[in-house]
Amino acid sequence: MHERDRRYRDLYNRIARFYDWSGRVWSLLRGVSATGERRKMVSRLELKPGHCMLEVSVGTGSNLPLVAEGVGPGGRLVGLDISIGMLRQCQKKLKPQRLRGDLIEGEAAHLPFPGRAFDAVLHFGGINEFGDKKKAIDEMMRVAKPGARIVISDEGLGPGARKSLRNRLLQRVNPLYAHEPPMDLIPPEAQDLHLTWFRADGCYLIDFVNP
């Protein structure tokens, strides 16, 4: 395991119980609906009933109820995270909603799945911190079926948002917001590639079709 990944795994294990609370505070400060913005992101997956969908860095599972709407009762949800603490919180969240998902502890750069296994792959929050971003993206493409849509998103201010006083201060408080979208790491064979921003221009969103 990359040393950077190890440090963040330990951090997320420590903060797992408070992670959702911090997310609600963030949404309040940015003036956005957390569920509404997540729904925008999930819609890019173009899910269909019966799809088998993987979320890399599933965290506490806030996206899974929205994904479940798309794949229907005949679909399959798979969530992977490097932090066992986050997976435990995810399991607690799924149970009262009567959602079933396979939750697996693992690394994004070494996905424990066969090739061409998933109809869609989602990653939200984490790639800025990865020790090997390129390997993680390659792995997401490896496990996705040909024609599957892949969505990758994390903190990163849109071009028009970087100069405001609030966002300059935000980048000082949390340097992750200074990250650029890793467009240079997306292989040239990726199809229908798009880059947009959402969550009040606070997160980049990359989506493309696996060749």
C-alpha cells in the first residue's frame, strides 16, 4: 500500500463517525442540496434496471440509495473503500433503508474484481488524495464493461470560482480545493469525455464511456 493511502486510511478510520455531519455542514455553507447535487452526479452514470454498479471509495454510502433507484431491485450494488471504519458506517446506513450492497475493503489502485465486471463505475471524493491516481483510473476502466459509463469527481474549484475571496480562503483552509481535474490521466481512447463542475463550482466532475 502506498504510504499516502495508508495515512488517509488511518485518518478516515478516525473520523468515520463524524464524516456525514461534516458533509452536511459543507453543504450548508455552500448553499447547496447535498442530495440534489449527488443526484446530478449519479445521473451521469445512465443506470438501467438490472445494472451491476461499483462505487470506488464508497465512504458512508450516501450515493447508494440514489444508485439503487437506477438499478432497481434486480440490480447489484458494490461498494469498495480503503477504510473499514467508513464501511461500517455505510452498513449502518443501508440497513434501515433495506438496501443490500456488497461492501468490500480494498484499494482503488488494486481493485479485487475481474475485468469487465460492472455496467457503471462511480468515484466521488478521494482521488485527490490517492498515492497513484493513474493506476486507480486504469483500474476503474479495467473492471468496467465496454460501453460502461465511468464518473470521477472530487474537490476542485471551477475556473470562474477560483478568484472569489471566499474560495481563495477555502483553498487556504483546505488545499484539496486547489487540485486540478486529472484530465491528463484519462487515456486518449476514452469516449464521450466531459468535464463539468457542480456543488456550487466546488467539485469537478469527469464522465466518459469505457472503450
